[in-house]
Amino acid sequence: MSAAPLQIVNERQLNTRTNNVYTPTKYTVGKENLQHTSNKRPDHHHDQHKQPAPKKKKEKLSALCKTPPSLIKTRGRDYRRGHFLGEGGFARCFQIKDDSGKIFAAKTVAKISIKSEKTRKKLLSEIQIHKSMRHFNIVQFVDCFEDDTNVYILLEICPNGSLMDLLKARRVLTEPEVRFFTTQIIGAVKYMHSRRVIHRDLKLGNIFFDSNYNLKIGDFGLAAVLANDRERKFTVCGTPNYIAPEVLTGKHTGHSYEVDIWSCGVMIYALLVGKPPFQAKEVNIIYERIKAGDYAFPKDKSISPDAMVLIEDILSIDPLERPSLDEIMDYVWFRGLFPPRIDPQTLSSGPNYDYLDMAQSQANFKACMTRSGLTSASSSSTKDPIKLVKNDLEQERSRTILPQSLSPGGTKNKYQEVVDLDAQKKLNDLAREARIRRAQQATLKRDLVATSTNAIKSEISLRILASECHLTLNGILEAEAQKRMGGLPKSRLPKLKNPIVVTKWVDYSNKHGFSYQLSTDDIGVLFNNGTTVLRLADAEEFWYISYDDREGWVASHYNLTDKPQELARHLEVVDFFSKYMKANLSRISTFVREEYHKDDVFLRRYTRYKQYVMFELSDGTFQFNFKDHHKFAISEGGSLITYISPDRESSTYPTVELLKAGELPEHPDIDLSDKIFMMKEGLKQKAAIVSTAQPQI
Ligand code: ADP
């Protein structure tokens, strides 16, 4: 598959000729509009409003399109116009034949409907994107040119209508057919996404049948190209029934490739049930239902449980919970009956696939995947040699000479199939769990927004804090690597030391500052001007700590008896807090000063997040008091983790051992990996703040 970069259409490529033939006004209701209101191309509608007011019916822009002359001459080529093929919101389509007798579809856009620069750019973008697509299941772009009245886009002819036409004729389709269609659609979408194109208007009416009844996706009018895979798009667009929830709710967070996956889920549902899942009379109600994930499988239709699982997973409100295109193709549903092709009679009556057996179906599925670029051998992605060998083998098997009935392996193969399905179901479940976890973590990360912190005005102090965060983060990463290697021998485990932790705190920063008590019983106040007074518990002494731009924090030691006069007020505040905390707060941990706690410790920074309060202590310990009252401290460069339960029970473990166990001893109910993920995110955020020029929260 070629993967040439997208090319910009040169405007000169659209040449001019004169034509003034007028189209007899033919108003047809857009096919998809029978199913739902179309809100495509809002700017086109905008242009339309500038036209003289339509008399009764609201005319579509495509109605402005003039019938092309019966002979169209362009750049030395002659095309003969054939019959009218169909009409969208914007364009009319005619059959057109070249000198050699080859037939194409000419999508014709009236120039009068391209009034604004924005509309013109959109048309050029559609042409540019469509022109650079080359895939078995995408309508092939052939050429484009213009005359005085119209712009013509020459396309591969799809003479057998759209999936919408098929559904209208048949009301519902069989699961084998829908498997076939879905495979071809996913193949095309995977190709688009690999070229960083999001279609954004996948719907039954935009997917056509070619002369061999293979599907071809068309209409790139709303397609967008991403500059990189992290880019997000913000324009609210699509067709109501098919719009993904994040397009409606994420006006600020944007959307990406997953919107196309959502539309695929809507289409599978619609083909099996007969109408789209969120269908309602009013567009607003459709939107409400989409945002709430409000749909159901009708009881009177026998949809297989495997199909329901696939649809339910695709229609996950959280885009990250949706399966990827590759994951979709691994769903057990695809292991059911699978036709070799779609027959023309299919358009009028339901096919009978009773003749198909599992082995044939599997071979048909593989062949369909290969044609649509979904196997490693056929896709444009880097080939994995092991998979290639496996594929070769599978192809060998489908070429066996003896019929199944004569093969002694007949029943064994069937048994094998059952075993494989079970394994596949388990893999699907695991993948789903992993997706849900990923999605939850992404949400947690997005929601980790600091609400308050003490501003630090010294660059050097910020650098010290950032490097402590790095050090601890690396320590956790190292423990994670050690866990992957099977853990550490006892002799190499870090020595257990209970850290000094914050046992009480009061945020009075709207007046004086942030006050805390440590497990050593020392009391500190981090004043709003950035200085700290740390009153020691076991002596009549205190520290006065400030920072400067050369050394970071500078601490001066004083006896209470000879305290400088200017600090008297500070000490009064410390006393006030000390009494307040004693009277009102209970100590969160049983930890006390240990022999190995040689140095006095103070709080360098506190940060209050929605999910926890993060404390950064001067000995490099980080403490996280989660909102659910579980608390953690990470000390000794990330090699030790302390857990403090809501009822003050405190214990310290080597990080690698905790990771190995996967849960807290005696507290298996706590989601340890979620907590560690959140703490790492806090550390990452803080590690990035190295300048006072950056906002700190
Ligand atoms: P719009 O951009 O206005 O929505 P579409 O691309 O959906 O236009 O095309 C309008 C109609 O033209 C389609 O519904 C279909 O009936 C017909 N059509 C479009 N492309 C083809 C094609 N390649 N072959 C045959 N008919 C086509």
C-alpha cells in the first residue's frame, strides 16, 4: 500500500470552461436524512442562508448544481455525461464516460454554493485528502476540473447504491453479511488512520457498493488530517445519529481517531437492528442519548451475544475504552459464518449461508482481511516476520486438496475451534480490562490539577525540589524494573526505615500560612512570605528557615530564651497553631522520632490537589494524603513506600516488594497500582517546574 504524503491540490489544477446549461430543479430528500437530520457542513448552510429565501421547502445546496453539458471537454479529454446517480447535501452525482468508454462518477458541486473562502478551502481540503487515498475499500479519486458553473470531482463509479440503500431495501441484514461489511470498512478506516486522516462522517449513506459488491467509503467532505497522532480536533461536526459523545461534550478537550471507531459501532448496530442506536425524532434528544450511552438491543431481534459484546465495547462513552481497529478484528464475533463475497441478489432478499462451514468461513474471513489490508502480510505497516510465517501457513491450510469431510482432522479441527474461541474470549476480556484501566488512568491524570500550593520564589529551590522529584521517580521506575526481573534477593532489599511524616496539618494560608506537625512532634509553620519556623518538640529550640537565590534554603538555629525580637510574632503564631492542632486534630500516624532521624526536617512545599495533598519534606520524603483517607509516603529515593491507613496503622515496605505483591498486605481492597500511578503523576508534574517564571499551579 502506498503511503505517500498528502498532496495539496494546486488551484490551477481546477481549470475553467464555460457552461450555462440549467438543471431542471429536482428536489430529492437526502437518503440518510430519512433516518436522521443532517447537520453537515454548517458553513454551507450558512452560505445557503445568504441566498434568496427558498419558497417552501428548504432547498439543499446540491439543488443549485446545474446539470453538466452532455459533452464535457477538459484538458484535451472529452467526457460524455450519463444519467443522474444521486445527490448529497452539497453535490449531485452523474455518470460520466471518457473517450475509451470507461465510466466514472462525476461529483458536481455548484460554484454558486461556494461563496465564502472557508467553503472553498473546505472543498479543496476534501479534494486534497480524497486524492491521496488509495485503498481497495475507498472510492478511488480520479481527477478534478471545473467549468464556469460547476466543480467536478471524478470518482470511481459505484453503481450499486450505498449501505443505506441496502438496509432500506432489506430492513435488517444477517450477521455473516455484516461481518463481511465490517471487515471491509475497518480495513479502509485503518488505512485512513495510518495516513493520519479522520473521516468524521462515516455513515451508511457514505459507503457505496462497487460493481463487484465490495464496499467503498466515499465523501471526505468532513475529513481532517492530523499533524501528529497527539493532535486533537475541535470542530463539532458529523451526522447526528453517528456523532461520538466526545464531539458533543469535548468542545475544549477535542476528539481524535476514536470518533470513526464510534461510527463503525453505530453502523454495525444499525445494520443488525435496522435503525441506529440513538435514533430519536429530535436532534437534541439524539445528542442527550449519545452522551448518556442510552441505547438498548430490541428484544424481538435475535442479535448474537458476541455481536452485542462488540457493539457495547465500541459504543463506550470514554473514547479510550473503545477497542482499537486491530482489537476489533480480534473479537470472537468475527469467528462466525463469513461469506466469500456479497452476491447481487443480496440487495433484494436475505442470503442463505447454511452451506458455509467454520473452516470455509475462517478462510473467507482471512481472505477478506487480506484484501482490505488487515493482515500483517497485506498492510503497509512494518512486517513482523513471525506473523508472516504464521500467515503463510494459514494460507496453505485453506488450499488443502482433500475436502473437510474426508479429512481425519475434521472433528479435531472443530474442537480446536472451540478451544481457540475460549482463549480468544479471555484475550478479549483482558484487552478490555487493560483499556478500561488505561482510560481511568488518563482521566486521573487529566484531573490532577493543583488547587493551591506555597509559591516558591527562588529558582535554585525549585531546581532542588525538581531534582528530588526526579530522583524519587527514578527510584520507583527502578523498583518497577526490578519487579519485572523477578524482584530482589533479601540481601539487596533496602533497609526498612520509617520516615518522618506529617501527622497533622492546617491550611490557614488565607491569613498566616500552612501549619503542620511531624511524627517527631516538631511543629512547623510555613508562612505566606515563604519562611518557616520549626519549633522542636524535645528542646526549647527552633529553626528559622528562609531561602535565597544561591543556596536554596538557609536555616538558622535559635534557643527560645534568646530569640530575636522580630521573630516573636512568628513564634506566637506557631504557638497558636500548636494549641489548635493539639485541641482539634488527631495524629494520623503512630510513627515517632527514631534513632536514625538525626537531622531536623521541615516542609518545603505542600500542594493541594483534588485527589490528594502532596507534601515535599526536606529529607526527600514525599507524602500523599489521599481524599479517601489512605496515605502514602515515598522515602529513600523511591526505594521505600509507607502506607498509613485511615485508622493510623503505619507500615513501611520496600517498593519492589509491594510492586511484586501487587497489593498492600492486609489491604487487598486498595487499588495500589492506581495510587502509585497517581503519585508518580504528582512527581512528574512537580519535576517539570524548574523556574519561577512558570505558573506553579
Ligand atoms: P455530499 O458531499 O453532497 O454529501 P456525496 O459524496 O455523499 O455528496 O454524494 C452524493 C450522492 O451521489 C451519493 O449519495 C450517491 O448517491 C452519489 N454518489 C457519490 N459518489 C458516488 C460514486 N462514486 N458512484 C456512484 N454514485 C455516487
